[in-house]
Amino acid sequence: MRRRAIPLIAAAVALVAAALSAPAATADDAPAPVAPAVSDGGPDDRHRPRLYTPAANPDAYTQAFDLVRAGQYRDAAGILAMARTPQAVWFGDQSPAEVEREARQVVRDAEGDTVVFSLYNVPGRDCSGYSGGGANTTAEYKAWVDAVARGIGRSEAIVILETDSLALIPSDCGQDDAQGTKTAARYAEVNYAIDQLEPLRGTRVYLDTGHPGWHGPDSITPRLLKGGIAKATGFFTNVSNYNTDPANSWYGKLVSACIAYAGEGGDTRQCPHQSWPRAQADEWIAANVRTPSSGWKHFVTDSSRNGQGPWVPPPGKYTDPQDWCNPPNRGLGARPTLRTGDPLQDARLWIKIPGESDGLCLRGTPGPEDPERGMVDPKAGDWFREQALELVRLANPPILPGS
């Protein structure tokens, strides 16, 4: 859970607010009003569900404080507005007792708003890469999930169940034996989590599909089926990635259609790929999927950093460009909402915490610096000031009024 505010952070917020209310010396330096925290509902929407805004990374407030002291009022306001936007609460690595206590505190703080929980503790997560870790055994993971379920209780919650758990299974990264023991355990772990969380009164569980630049519906759907998608509300896409909202929505529709087709006995290898012309894909779906779209699985997407779309690395410059890893010149995406206008898309969310680093990006070079940035990137999960400023300045739509 995000760390609680400390006196320095409170002072930073007060100082930023004072600076924003002061007269501006010039038009270029004039501080803009801080955008209100996005709650997905206003005074006229009191009876509609709203998204919870958790306590932000304290380093965001420290950065805003430093920007005010430097006279960069608009940048400070942008960082503060970003921090005050509804985002996911990430759980991973806590003990069962800790995660139960912290989950219970979050839902108490939410006071009925919908909390987005991102669970990230499956054994062997991230193929032991930058965000490696997780529970040591399946038994440990089950005990941890049980504790999360007790903490959530009967509250309103969206559960993002284990990013990369299905798009990146142990057999993909050479960590499994010839019998596929670890991969089979992964599917069992995901199924167990669904069984414990989906039946909770206010909880909806979504499974991993990676993103549109990774798997096609033909390859991810069999993994979703083994992972227990039939028992879950749906799936998620683009967590910690940069694909555009249109690309994510189209991918979501294709995956949902492929799941329905497989449920009718169809061969998932025949499902349309996101690279197909849309008219051709729609024609295939109309001709082959008998289940009405009202019976298809739903999905949610991550728009926290996709305002400028994916980064295209310079051709031939890197042996491993790591286009997902702290790419330069990206921006915040559209604000979170539970009302997308798409009957299949339950929400657009900020799941990855914008401003937190993806890890030490070397792009196939010896390092230690990220060659695209000329600096050593912070380790995964640490606050990345330079990237945070990029996200605010290049936000699309703008994070501040008048931008």
C-alpha cells in the first residue's frame, strides 16, 4: 500500500496550493489551477459508482514541493494533479497478516468508492526480471490470496489479477521443466485466486492478456481459458504499457469474441488477429461467433501512460530496445472512468502508477546508463522525476486546464 503522508509532504501540498493562488508575474510562468482529483462522478452523480484515489507516492509531493521552490509552478501543479487522480493500489510481497490489514484499511478509507487492487505476488512473477519476486510456493500464494479476500470483504473492488501471469508463463522464459510443472502451477494459482475473490459480493476479477503489441487473440485465449476466465468477470490489457485507447479497445473486442468462439467449440487459431483489417475481422466474427455480444467477457484497460502511444525505437540502434522500459517522451493518457461508452469495456483505469520507474533499462548495452536518457534509471517501482515530468508535460488529454 502507498506510504502515508509525512509532515514534509503536507507542507509541500500547502506550499503548492499557496503558490497556485498567488498572482502570476508573467503569462508564461503563471501557475494554473490544480485539476480536481478525478473521482468519476460529481455532485449530480452521487448514486453512481466512483473510483477511489489512494494516498500517492510521497515522492510525488516532494517533487511538487521542489518544483514550487524552483518557481516551476505549472509543473508542480501537474505533478500534484497526476498524484490526485484515481489509481490502483498494488499489493505484493507483504505477509498475509500485512496484506489483510492493509486491504481492510484501504476499503475503509474508500468509504464505498470502487477500489482498484492490482495483485502482484504470484510465484516466479516477471520471469524473475526487474519486477521479480512473489510468493515462494503455491501454498504461500494461496494463503496470501485468502488474506486479500478477507481484507476486501464485501466492499466494491476491481481486482487486476497478476500482471504478466498469463502473457508471460514460466515456460516462456526457460524456467520450467520438461513436464511443465511450474506452468501448470501458474494456472492453478490463478484459478485459485479467482475462486476466492470473484464470489465476494462487490468484487470483479480481471485476468491478464498482456497488450495488443504482444499476444494475438489466438495465442492468449487458450491461456485465459486455462487460467479460469469462465469464472472471472473478464480480462485486462495494456498494464504498464503504452498502446492507444483505440488499439486497446479493438484488441479487447477481438479477445472477447475469441473467448466466446472457443466456448462454442471453435479453434482459437482461427480467431482474427488485431493486425487484420477491421472490416474483415468484423465479418469473420459475424459469420462465426454465435454467442450474442451481451454474453461475451468484459475487459478493462490501462491508460495511465498511453497519451502519446507506444515508443518506436530508432531502427537498428539497439540489440534489445526494451520499448516497454521507461520509454522517452510519453504522456499521461485519458482519465480513469467507469463509464466508457463501450458495453464490453467496464473501465478505463490508471493501473500502473505514473511516475514510478519500470526498472534499470539498458537496451542491450553494457550500461549502467539508459542510453536513451543518458542516466541510470531508478529501480522498478521507485519514483522517476524525469519521467514524471514528461508524463505531465505531454499528457493527452492535458492534465491541467488551459494546456
